[in-house]
Amino acid sequence: QEGWEVELQLEQSSDEIVEAVRRAGAHLVGFTVGREASRDRIGSIVTRLKDLPDTPTLLVGGVASSLRDEFAIGTGADLIVSSIEEALEQTMPIRTSLKPRD
């Protein structure tokens, strides 16, 4: 987390999430999905984020990621991970290529 901004957007509408990502100019956005039923909502947000001029890398994790292939197709996310360790490993190239914010 050194030099990186981490925001929790719990209970935010899809519009609020997309606007927060746009304003922040985020390079990497992660979603934790606790159940398969959330896939459609996350998929909708991912689609909207991919329409931004500077599209961030989009990562989805959580319990529902155990349905990895089906879930990835359903959300359109760039990365599907099943643990924080896997998330850190998979995003290492992105994280090391960017300078942290002051």
C-alpha cells in the first residue's frame, strides 16, 4: 500500500463507482465478489469502465472466482484471482511499471 491509494466503495451505486474510478485516474481496479449473483452487476460496471478513455486493468476476486472460466466470461474482467497472494502476483507487472502517487 506504500504510496498507493486504496478506496473502499462499499454500498456505492454503479454510477458512483465508475465516476470515482474516472476521477481518480486509477490504473488498477479490483472487485471482491461474494456470490455468483453479483456477476451481472460487476459485469455491467466492468463494461462501463472499459469505455473510459484510460481504461484501468480490472481484477475480480472473492468466493465467486472459484467459477473462474465462466465468471471471467461473464464479467469481462482482465484478471480473475482466488486469493490476495494471487492478486499480488498477477498484478506485479502493472504495479512495478507505475510510479506510486505522492
